[in-house]
Amino acid sequence: MATFDTIQADFFRMTHEIIWCTVTTVDTDGRPRSRILHPLWELEGDRPVGWIFTSPTPIKARHLSANPILAFSYWAPSHNVVQGEATATWVEDPAVKKHVWDLFATTPPPLGYDLTAFGISGPDHPGFTALRLDPDRIQILDGAKVAAGDFKPTVATLGQAS
């Protein structure tokens, strides 16, 4: 197992290039449900933290209430792959919501984007909902290595966020 610092550069390069991510939650009967979302990642200390602007749809909210662990997966035609598991937490704190709003607003497109396009006027708007991702495992597979016959991913475990 690797540490996050050994995959950090590849993690940010690949997630910034691929952008869209398949996120899977699990219901109370153990049935998975996947959707495409757009996380923005940043470092908090030495750990990656993901932020997603999303709606707490009844299915998503019910799944995360029953099981806050989700899987995420990025894939590119070059076979660059980032996969992981993370604990998801709905953001309630107004200061954190403002941080997430500002992060989306100030990050250059296509990673960042204008949330007002969704009818959301600011971080205090009742329709602004964010989800925090705290990964405990991330797996990277470099497409260049796959092309050379190396199918072994690099896996980093991060433990629980403090």
C-alpha cells in the first residue's frame, strides 16, 4: 500500500483532466445506485477532500443516511483510472458552504463553474447543497502503464479523516 503523497500528483492530474465521476451509493437492501457527478478536490492538510454541488434527492439522502460510504470512479479513454471509497457528509455549516461556493466560483472551468446557472444565488440560498467526500482508499491506474502491459494499480489508504 502507498500513501496519498505518493499518488497525489497523479490523483489531481487525472481528476482534473477527467472531471466527471461515477459515484455509487448503496441502499438499505445492499443495492447499488450510480450517478455521474462533478467533484472538486482540494488538499486539507495532507488529505484530499472532495466537494460536490448536488441535490439531496430522496434516494441519495436515504442511501447516505443508511450508509455514508460511497464509491467513486473516474475513467478516461486513455485508461487513466481513479477509484476510491469515501465517507460522504452533507455540508450544514454556513462557513463551509461559503468555502465550497467560493471554490466552485473561483476554480477555472471546466472544473469550476457558475452555480448561479442553476438558479442558486449564493451559499445561503436554500437550494445550495454540498456534499463533502473524505476518502479512505484511492486507487490509481496510469493508462500509459496499461499500454506497456502493466495493469497493476497503485493503492493508497488514508485512514479516517480527523
